[in-house]
Amino acid sequence: MTAAAPAATLAGPPPGAAVTDPRPALATDVAVLAGRHLRLMSRRPASIISAIVLPLVFALLFFTVFSRVMRRSGIDYIDYLLPAVVIQTVFFTGMSAAILAAEDALSGTLRRLRAMSVSRSAPALGLLAAELVRSVVSLGVLLAVGAALGFRFHGGPWKALGFPVVMLAFGAALVTCHIALGLAIRRLEAVTTATNLIYFPFMLLSSAFTPASAFPSWLRPLVEQQPVSRVADALRALTAQDAALARPLLIAGAWLLGLLLLGVVGATRAIGRPS
Amino acid sequence: MTAAVEADALVKTFGDIRALDGLSLRVEAGTILGLLGPNGAGKTTAINVLTTLLRPDSGHARVAGHDVVDEPALVRASIGVTGQFASLDAGLTPRENLVLFGRLMKLGRAEARRRAAELLERFALTEAADQRTGTLSGGTRRRLDLAASITREPAVLFLDEPTTGLDPRSRLALWQAVRELRASGITILLTTQYLEEADELADRVTIIDRGKVVAEGTAAQLKQRVGGAVCHITIADPTDRQLVADALTSLGPVSLTSDGVSLPASGPETLVAVVRQLDEARHGGLPIAQVDDIGLRRPTLDDVFLALTGHSAAPEAGAGDEVERLARPAAEVAS
Amino acid sequence: MNQVALPRPAPVGDSLAMAGRALKLMMRDPITFVLSTFFPLILLLLMTASFAKIVNPAGGYDDYVDVSLPLFVLMGIAFASPVTAAAAAADLRDGFDARIRAMPVSSLAPLAGRLVADTARSALTVVVVVAVGVGLGFRFTAGFWAAVGFLVLPLLFGLGLGFLGLLVAMRARDTETVVAMLNPLLLVGSFLSTGLVPKTDLPGWVQPIARVNPFSVLIEAMRALAHGGATTRPVLEALAWSAVLIVGCGVLAVRGYRSGTRPVA
Ligand SMILES: Nc1ncnc2c1ncn2[C@@H]1O[C@H](COP(=O)(O)OP(=O)(O)O)[C@@H](O)[C@H]1O
Ligand SMILES: [Mg+2]
């Protein structure tokens, strides 16, 4: 110690002693951070439009444009379409999650949280929780408008209850993957591009909007097997009157579990990366 | 005395770059240490290691009595951090931002709200409290950032270039806030590129370059090494600069700068000596054409660097330079 | 005074310089550039694959490509407009335009430059989509000049939509909001048209909308130019719509732009 230190007389708190250790409490952290995201989303016109307006626009446009030709093929299109737009909405939710995750990484928020007594997984889980709440709002809007256009749960209340459960499971898996993507890429335009590159092929090369039988025969196996079609199958089994349930639910469940694992591993790796 | 922060031979590499190259430093409890260095010196990296954001390749560090590698949770519970770039939600109001931080620091809902109000008051933010943070000025946002990092009074506070990019008035306000924090007993480690700022705030200063300590002491001690003041002679023509530099070597270590030459000065008498020397040189037949200005100024980090290391602090375009460069063409057109 | 040294605004040269800047910025982000250029291709391939059989069970896949290609060309051009608009909004926000205004540069050059760059990119989109479309079964059967008209007409319409995008950008300012507002509008325009299904297959209440919707008007004109039949009237209608968009949105956008770049204080 040199004698020049002028502050020697100033009594500070003994380091460490003054600190009551705020223990990481996962549940509180997740709830607080989810609240933060929901508040920010509610103030962002783009979020509101993509959560509420865009799903409605797609539902109404597909219904309006393709109802007649679908009826000619023997399909009641609103019943067929609703699961498709629900899946599409979950994709929009995923895109939002990827962008918000990247923004938090870019703005230094994640870094800051990491230097605080906040559980390590709380930022990702908080975002996930907020996005799931958002997707429930979208679902409510879609079901209300769908009902007005003639959509019905033909399988009774129990199956109807399974519908949001499957949607949320799909949401959890897809949003987790997108959070991983956003954290891994961390460039906003590139994130948007990447999410589009996932969305278009998976959504349009699926049996979501049109039955697999409408596709050229060489594409059909791919269309039938891919996860979006499998989730659509499960959702439709839950809305139909007397479809077999176990098989579509099991297949969709297996896919979702796989996706979720992929997302969790990816997000865990990406979140630890120094910015 | 006890050390609130103690780093011993920290090394951190990024590929080929040795961002920290055996860095050691010590901050006594209740004091402010200024970590002074040019852009790229390793200041942010040092803070990242000390705040548990980065794991050092080797070396040890203790913060508030806890090891940053072995007890990161305890370290995090004892510190506050304000990063080089403000990281608050632009879409939330200052009050909401502070409540958010309070909640994350495990204050109860009501307590977080109470604390937010108290901090808004203390940092003169009540007027801006309920506007969107994104609409606030840089200085106001910085103060809010500072308030957010002491939501729960930390033992040690890390501030990474807290005033870079601020206008002079906001800078003064922030300095005042930092002084008050120190008076309340918080140990502070702040980084800066300005000797003047370290001089204003820090009890002790550690100068680093390329991840190594180049000098350590009080600001006064460091300034003494350059002689308290610098005499700068502005000369437009580069060949003339060399001539003048040669003519003045007898007065001390003369260095060439981008717009002239400088040398350590002991006071106004240095000015007299310079003028006399130049006159003599002219009479002796040296074709010195044009000296634009001669003046004394307080030494900057760059001067200390020159005196200590013999080379100037590697200039990298900072945010401020960028703005100046962008503004210039428009100004030329207007004139 | 030395008069020669004073630089003066040169509308054409300045606009081209700005167009060069806009194109360079586009190229800086090659993934986004490629994706937005090939976006209509993705739509063309995926939408026709899934809907060809449903819309026209009797015909083949190539028949559906033959009738639906104009829509995908238009969508490719239309959905570039939010991107351009967002870039323009970002420039305004960052003070780029205000700075240009303080220079001896034609004050509309930034807007004009964007549109020139955009049209160049659109031309590439048209060529790419048509080339792939021809491979999948699209045919020009009405002669060379009609085919040229087929390629040029959507570019004029694209210019109109470009101005529409700029108009929204001048109002909304925030890049995200601009995109979020334009996308639903363009989606409605492209879907409620005769591009995907014949007019008679649309619900009764939509048919009058589809009839006057500029997307349908353009699509009918492009079909006529590709496949023959009565061309004059549809082409004139398409030109009229493009002119309305260019002049109407152009005037409003320029007005909004002028007030937006006026120096404050
Ligand atoms: N994540 C990183 N990856 C690669 N290089 C880095 C990284 N962070 C810092 N550096 C490099 O380490 C050196 C020190 O950087 P930094 O600590 O940010 O300096 P300062 O904060 O003093 O300006 C610089 O050369 C910088 O380029
Ligand atoms: Mg730094």
C-alpha cells in the first residue's frame, strides 16, 4: 500500500458482509421477465399486428379464396383450415421469440442479467412463457372468428380441451428452437431471414392448408411425414367427430419432444456464448 | 485495509488477441479505482472477468471477498454493473425499468416500487420517470442505468466508461452521482479513456495498455510524470514540424502529434523558453515558416502514455470521432 | 466570387448516386437480398404444388402454373415494397435525409434513388420467376412485343407500390410498424384477386372487389399479354391503376418527405 491512498479513512461496508444474498428464485425471475416481455410486446405495434391481425388476415383470406374449390373436393374448409392457421400463428410466435431473443442479446440485457443474481435459464424461460401467453391470445381470436365462420369442435368438450394443449406443446417446442436460433445468430436481419427459411417450406409443404393427396405424388411422402403435418393431424383428430386419437397424438408428441430437446440443447449452448 | 477487488495475473485471450495479459489490480474498500486505458486496452474484458461474465484463462480474482470463478453466485449478489452501452428497455419507462430491476433483485412488489421512487428522486429522474426510456437524452439514460445497478445497494459497483459520449453538463451530473455513491460507502471500479475523469473521481488510477498495467498511482502522481502541463505548438506543415521538434530538443522530450509538436511543460516559463528557442533558431538560419499557435494545456491520457511508454495510445475512431467525421461535409457545404 | 466552385444539385446524377448507394446496401446483406429476390419463387413452387389439383382437378400442374404465374410475379414485386419502405424510414430516423438536404444535392434524390434501385431488383425478380415458370409450363403465345409488355407492366405497378410504401414510411417512421402495416395490406390485395382461383370460384361478395382490385387488373392484363385475347382494355386499365398509384402516392409521399426532412429548430 502506498501512503498516497487518500481514501483510507473513509469507512465503507466490509465487502461481502453487507450483502444479504438474494438467492436465485427461478419462478419469480421467470414471472418477472415474462411480465417484462408482455409489457414490451403490448407497446409494440408490430407485435400486436403479428399476434392478432396477421393470423386473422390469413384465416379470412384462405377461407374466402379457397372455400368453394375445397368444397368441390369434398372438404369443409373452415374445419380444415383452423388447425392450419393455428399452426401458422405458432410460427409467427416463434419468429417473434427469435427476434426478441436476438434483441436482448444485442442490447446487452442478457449480459446484464447474467451479472445479476438471476437464474441462468430465467431469461429464456421468461421469453418462452410470454410467447406462450401471446399464442393463447392469438388462439382465442382465431377460435372466435373461426366459430363465426362455422368452425366447430365435433368431438365433444374433452377433445376440445386437448386442442389448446397440443397447440401449447407445439408452441413450447417451436418457440424454444426459435429462441436458440435468435441467440445463436444475433443479427436481426439474418434472424428474420432464417426464420422465413424455416417457415415457408415447413408450412407450405405440409398438409396444413391442403390435404397431402393434393400434392404431386413424389412429394406426398415428405408432406405426410414432416412435423407440421403431424401436428396438424393431431389437431384435426381433436376437432373431428370420431377420428382415431392415440396414433396421431403419439406421433406428434414424439416429434415435439424431439424438437423441444433440440431447442433446449441449442438455447443452452447459445445463451452461454459471450457477446 | 481490505481490498474489495483484487485481481492477480489475469489472462484472457480471444484467438490471437491477448485482451488481458497478466493484469493485476486492487481496489480498497470504500474507494474509487479508475481503470484508464485507450480503446482496446482491455478495460471491458477486465470488467467482464470481474463481474463473472467471462472466465479468465488463468489468474485469480476476488470481488467482495468471493472468488469470481469458484463463487460466481456470491459475487453477483454483491455487485452492480453498468455496461459500456446502456442496456435498459427503451420501451419501458424509467420507473418500470427500476421496478423490474428491483423485482429481479428479489425485492417484493411494494418494496421494488418504493425503491424505484427513491432512486428516481435521488438521481433527479422524477421528471422523466414516466416517459418512455427510449425518448430520453443520453445523459438521463446513463443516470438511470446507474440507478438500476444499485437497486439493491451493492458492495462493489463496476462502471464501464460511464461518461463516454455524454455532453459536458451530463458528464458533470454523472460525476456528482458517482461521488455520492462513493460517499455512501460503495466501492467503485470505473473505466475511462480520460485522464481528466480519473483525476476528478478516482482515488487511485491504474493505467493499462494491451491487457497489461503500465502505471499505477494517484492521478496527481501520474500527472507529475508528464510535468503537470503540456506545451503544444500547432504547425500546419509536416516538414516544419520536424524542424521545430529538432529546434526544441534541448527543452525536453519533444513528440510529434498529428497537428504539431508537444513537450512537457513546468509552467508559463516553458512558453517563454519555447518562443526564445524558436527565435534563436530562426536567427540561426532555420527556415521555420509558420507557427499557428502555442499554448499550455492539461495533460491527456495520450501525453501520459507518451511519457510512460514512448508511444502514443493507439488511436481508434471512437463514437465521438465518427459523429464529427459525418458532420463535416454538411458543415463545409453550409459555410 | 468564384462561381465555378459552387456545386449544384443534379437531379439525375444525384438520384443515380443514391440508387448506387441503395443497391450497395442491398448487396451488403446478400442473404436477405437473395431471399427477397427468390421469395416469389418459393411461393410459386409451394403454392402451385399444394393448390393445383384443388383449384383445377381436371387440368395438370403446368396449366395451373400457366394461369397463376402473374400473381407470383406481382407478389414478388409487391412484397419488396415494405423492405424498401423500412429502409427509407430508417434513413429518415437516422437523419440521413436531413443531412442530404443540407448538401447541394437534389432533395428528392434519396427517394428517387431507392425507387430506381428497387425497380432494378424487381426486374431481376421478374426475369427469375418467369424463367422458372417457363420451365414449369408457363407459355407466351401472343408474340414478342406482348411478352415484353408482360415483363414491363409489373415494374410500373411495382413503382406505384414503391411510392405507396414510401408514403406509409413517411407517416409511420418506425421501420417495424411500416412493415407490419404494409404486409397485411399487400396480402389482402394479392389474395382477394383473380390470381389464385377463377373469379367465379370466389364468394359472391368478393367478386366485385376482385374485379376492381389492382392486383386482378394487373393479372388480367398480364394474362392477356402472355396468352392473347383482347389486350387493349386490360392493359389500359393496368396502366391507369399504376399511374394512379404513382401520381397519388408519389405526391403524398413527397409531401410527407419534404415536411419530414425540414430542419427542426
Ligand atoms: N469477444 C471478443 N472476441 C474477440 N476479441 C475481443 C472480444 N472482446 C474483446 N476483444 C478484443 O480484446 C481487446 C480488448 O478489448 P476490450 O476489453 O473491449 O477493450 P476496451 O474496453 O479497453 O476498449 C480488443 O483488441 C478487442 O478487440
Ligand atoms: Mg470497452
